[in-house]
Amino acid sequence: MDRWRFDTQLFLKSLAERSEARERVVIAQASMDSTSSELVRRILDGQAAAGHIVIAGHQTAGRGRQRHSWHSPPGRNLYISAVASIAEPINQTLPLVPLAAGAAVAKTVHRLAGAPARLKWPNDLLLDGRKVAGILCEAPRVQQRPVLAVVGLGLNLGQQPFPEELETIAGAVLSDCTIETIAAHWIAGLESRLNEMHADGPSKLLDEWRELAEPFGRQVRIGSVVGTTVGLDDRGHLLVKQEDGMLVPVAGGIVEPFGEEVDR
């Protein structure tokens, strides 16, 4: 395998063409434990602010939601995390950050790869039923102001072998674009959606996410909640209709298939 390279100047140039001017700090390394872990450490040490971005060619301890690991082999994949400043009211805007990040990566994949990928609530990207990207959002110091969120993305690019336990569920996006271009599109898309949400509220983001989502009407289990997905509410919660007719808003958890799928 060729030695991993990342052209920071090309990335910044591509990003500047798509986003507002702001101070950027980019850290690119061939290998590290986790891009998100690195930014969390820097925030806790007072060494990171909005606009800081970490990119790696390989993660030795890539992380997903709910303490899950993220398969992060060396190769042509994108492992990237960015720091975003979250606007008030925090309890309303922070839960929507994963949706903004998901919409940004879905649009990036559509635009640069022509791939009809779909979002799975709250933060996975699926292509032909296989997971090709995952998002992890964290706020290590939520009591401080401004609140800084670390938004991490792992995006599988190109043909690659997966561990046996992932062979039937993981996939990859095929694109001729450079890693720098893909990363710049995603960061620009994430920032524009957060800015718009902060200025005008979440309605446009939620409408976009619904359009990009895998079809609702699926039978799922999320913890103790079992029922049929029917949509998102105005807080970004997944709405699940239980067998007794009760509509339950779910704020988080792992969505698992349950029983037979039903029509929308």
C-alpha cells in the first residue's frame, strides 16, 4: 500500500471555495488512536476551538456510538473530526448536530459519487442496505460556554476487505474524488447546516433529513420500544408507533430490525 498522504493546502483551498472565511487549524496524521479522541483531549486541555479539524489515514481505536468500535484500517477511507460551536438553546440544538452531519455526508456522497445513499436514524449512512458511514458527536464540556461539539465521521471509500462480522453489513462508496475534496465538501456542508439552524431554526434541516432518510414504515426495536417508524418530530426524535397505537418519540439508542417490514 502506498504511504498515506493528505494535502492540507488542497483541502483548505477546496474548503475556502465552499464555506465562509474563518480561522482553521488542521492536524493530519497517518495514524492515531481516534480523530475524535484527539479533539476531545484538546478541548479538555483548552487547546481546541471551533474550526479545528483532525484527519487520519488509520485509527487504532476508532469509536462509534454507545462504546462501539469503528473499523478503521489504513487505506483510502476518510476518518475526520471537527470542532463546532453550538448555539443556544443547547438542549434543543445539540441533539440535532448528528442530523446535520448526516445530511451533509449524504449530500456529499450523492454529489461526488452519484451514489443514492440513505440515512438511518440517527447517524448512519446506508448504500444498498450496507453501512458506509457513521457519525459520532460529543460535547466534552457541555456546562461551559460556548459549548464545543466534536463531530466525527468515518466514511468507507473504495473496495476493501471487512472483518467476518462486518462482511454482510458494511459497504463502501466508490468515488474518483480525492480525500481532500470529499473532506472539504463534508465540512462545508456541516457548517452551512449548523449556521442555518442557528439563524433560522431546525425546520429546513429536519425536512432535508426526512427526504434523505431510508423509508419510514419499518418494524424496529429501540431498547424497550417496539413498533413501526413513522417519521421525525420537530426535535429530531424518531417517532415509533407501537402496537397499541401509542406514538413514542425516541431520543437515542440503537435501531434494530424487528419482525416483518410493512409498507409506508
